[in-house]
Amino acid sequence: MNQPRFSGAYTDAANWLYRMAREHNGENVRAEVNGADVLLVQRLEDAEHVLRRRADNYRKNMHWFRHMLGPSRFSEVGEAWEIRRELTQHYLAKFDRERTHGLAVRYADEAVGALAGRSAAGDAVLDESLLRRMTVSVLIENFFGVPLAETRVDIDRLATLMEFGSEYAFAPTVDTSALNHRHLAALPRLRREIFDDFRLFREGALPDNPMLEGMLAADRDPENDIMLEHELLTFFAAGAETTASGIGWACYLLARHPDVQRGLRDALAPFWESLRPDWAHLSTIAPLEAFVSEALRLYPPTPLVTRLATGPDRIGDHAIAEGDNIFVSIPGVQHDARLHTDPWALHLDRYRNNASAGSNIAFIFGPRVCGGKKFALVELAAFVATFLKRADFALTSDAPPRFHWKSLMLREGGQPVRVTLRD
């Protein structure tokens, strides 16, 4: 059998991952990716081996992403990663869930009104910038105590920088032609503009904030190479861009499955009518939890984890040598028919508290699990509940999705969803 090969445009990477998940379902695959030999891991037990049981043998392989965004928690390993993790992990783990829920409801209410206005004006797809503004607004106000409008943060610049980085996230380090890419000429100016946007964070013009104070102290410490602006980039990218992608796919699924949309609305009705419409109550609505998990399983915002073997090993039937490229395909793992009957369909009745559920796999797992996982799950539930309360969602096209890789997985051309406010 011919070895699978990927050598197309970086934007097509997620489409290739989904094709491999269909053509080699439940199998790991040796493939050629941009001229490099790669083991594509699509089995949960082997992903567990790479990401959890033998995580010390598989270091992050994000050379080019580091080149775009600078050293950060995204790219670093060992002590450098531990230091950066300590700057934010406590706050991501101990955040105020009720406050986060309240902010998410408020900004979702604004966003769904704006989305409906765009639909009424004739837009046939969701405006991704409105979703990004919603998620960034919750993140900044929750963790820095100031509304987005009072900062200089330009969310479109952040999105552009993330897109630059995505061109290299799917390129093994053997391909040095990336150094000559046209985007590199624009990178210094873009980075300067974004760093200038972050001036308020460095100048102490924001409310007192222990997390920001910790970042600034690390920035001033000559013993490390931590830079405040790099940490802020990581925080906003990981904490807002991925959630915006997730809510876009959730809206698509609501529009594609009117029966599910109605069922969720019925399940949420007692919550909306209660005297206690808070997070403690919302978190008990099992169908909503299942829907968020299934949206993450079917369309994970971050569909790929890249690793480099630091020593010999064995993954399933494949011998691993030092320096081998390992790609863990999240769509491959989450669409494995051994784990999920009819894996390409939406099911709300089988995945709650399941080890292979989307809410457990999509954020990665093991010692390098996404630090903002719990925060994102609270946001997504609150966003979906508020959207369902305020609006109806309908498809404007029945065409199956094609994916657009942009450091996270978006739909090519935008989500074909019309939003109509409810009476």
C-alpha cells in the first residue's frame, strides 16, 4: 500500500487529518508530511502512551510556531515550560465560575444580537470576528478586571499572527524553506503593533492584578527569558481563539440539527424560568454538557498535537527512533469506530463522563493538558445556553464542511448559519 502523503497548502491540513481518520479508521499511519516521515497516531491507547504514560520521551515540536510568537507556554519544554505554567495555571484552575458565567452570558447576549443583525442584513455566514470579540471580552475582564474596550488590544491583529504561526505548525522541522516565506517580511511590523497594543499591561495602567504582577516580575527577572508580551499572546490565543472556534462549530451543529436545538431549549427552559439561573444550576443540565462535549468531539478546535521523540520507543506496531516526528490526530482519536458507534454523527446519549468524550480529549491530556480547559467548558456552556435562549439557528447551505487550518480549525468560508432573534 502506498504511504499516505500530505504536501498541500497548510490551510488544507485539517481536511487531510479527517481523510486519514476515515480511510484508516482506528489505525496509526506512517505518512510523509512536507517531505518528512511522520507517525500519525489515531488510537486513543497510543495517544495516551505519547501524551501521558511516556510524555517525558516526546517533547513539543513547535519550532516554527515559536518563531512566530516567541517562546511561551505553547512551545517551551522542561524548566522553561514549568516556569511559564506557574505564572497562569493557578488562576486558570481557581477562577470564579459564577463570575465567568455572568460575563459569558452578558457578552453572549451582545454577540447573538449582533449576529442576528448581520443575518438580517443578508450575511449568509457567521461573523467570526464577533465570536472572537465575545470570547476575548470574557477572558480579559475575568482575569484582568477591565473591559476589552478600555484596552488597546486589537483582536484582528492577534488572529493574523495566529494565522502566520499556523503555516508552520504542520511543517516538521526538516523543512527549512519556511524561512523564506513571504509572511516573514511582515512579521516584525505586526509583532511591534501587537506589543504596542499591550502597552497598558506593561505600564501598570490596569487595576491591581496578582497574575499580571507575576508576569511582570518574571519579565524583569534576568535569570530567565520570559517576556510579558509573549505570555499575553499565549494567554489570549489559547484562552479566546480556540473557544471562538468551538462556539462557531456549536452554532453549526445547532443549525444542522433542529431537533437537537429544540431538545436543548426544552431542557434549558426550567433553568431560564428558575430563581437561580447561575452556573451552579446550569452545570447540572446534562443535555447541554453532552452537546458541548459532542461539538468538541466532532470538531475539535485544535485537531493536532506535534511531538518529537527524544529516545527509542514503540507505539503499537511501530518502532520509534530518536528524532522521529509523532503527530497525534485528535479527529482520528475522536472518530475511532472502536470507541464511538457511528462516530461521524452527533449523539447526546452516550458520552457523558466517557473517557473518550470530546470534553476529555479535545483539550489534550496528560501533564501538558490545556490549562484553560475548565474555563473554556464554563464559557462554552454559558454561550450555548444564552444563544439558544435568544435566537434560532438555521443553515444557509447544506454543503458538508471543508476545514481551514489557522492554528485552530475553522470552516472554510465561514459557518453557513442564519441567526434569527426569538420573540
